[in-house]
Amino acid sequence: MSLCDQKIFQAQFLEWNQSIQRFLQSRGLAQGDAADLTQESFIKLWNKCKEVAVDKAGAFLFKVARNLSIDHFRKSKTRLKYQESVNLSEGHIVDGQYELEAKEFKARLEEAIDTMTDASREVFLMHRMDGRSYKDIASFLDISVKAVEKRMSKALRHLEQKKIFTKR
């Protein structure tokens, strides 16, 4: 009597299929995932049919199902970590603490910009927010590039004093 005999294997399938599936669902797997892992457990049993005694088939199936469920949750955890890293790299805010700090920084930055001199604020906003070059700003404001550099330098010093950022 061997599990490699199709009739014996089919009898084992009918005996253990529902129990293994319920066991996997009790470990937190969704019904579909539990069904998939149950099938995978029986495939592993079939592949080892010469090595597993008929009276040990149930124990073998439960052990394989347990191990498969552990692997399933490990893979899910890895997928979740990867997805979080992808979301962060795409600019998605995942962490509430990060979002709060970003809002606080933005408020401090806006307050510091509001307290700059008009000349410094104008140059800072044109360069850092609009992305304009010093030469373009100088042309637009009808001042020299050196004057733009000086105003930008004053703006950055002002932000440093307000503890918005520090020099590197």
C-alpha cells in the first residue's frame, strides 16, 4: 500500500483536503490563498509519495501546509516593504510623522520668507521657487548678476538664522 497509487492518494485527498484548508484559514490566510496552499501541500505529498507512509500522510500535509503559510506571510511582508519603498521613492507620503514634520517645516519656511527684505525675498523666490538663473533674474530686475548674488546670499543667511537650514 503506497501513496503513489492514485486511488490511495485520492482517498487521502478526500480525507485531508478540507481539514488542511480550514487549518490554513485559521492561521489567517484568505480562503483563496488557503485553497492554493492546500493544493501545493498535496503536490508536495505526491512528489514524496515513495517516502511518506500512508498513516503519516496527514502529519506530513499539516507540516507542509504550516511551512507554506509561514513562507506566504514572509513573502507578503517582503512585498509590503518593497511597496513602501517604491511609494516613498515616488514621493508618496506613507508615514504620518513625516507628513507632520513636512507641514511644520513648510510653515517655518513661509514665515522666514515673509520676514526677509523685499529685495532678498524677490530674488530667493525667483531663483528657488521659479527656477530662474541669476542672469535671468538680473535681466528681469534690471540689476547686475553680482547684485542678485548678494541678495541671494542675504536671503540664505536669513534662513540660516531662522534655523531653517544650516551650512554644510
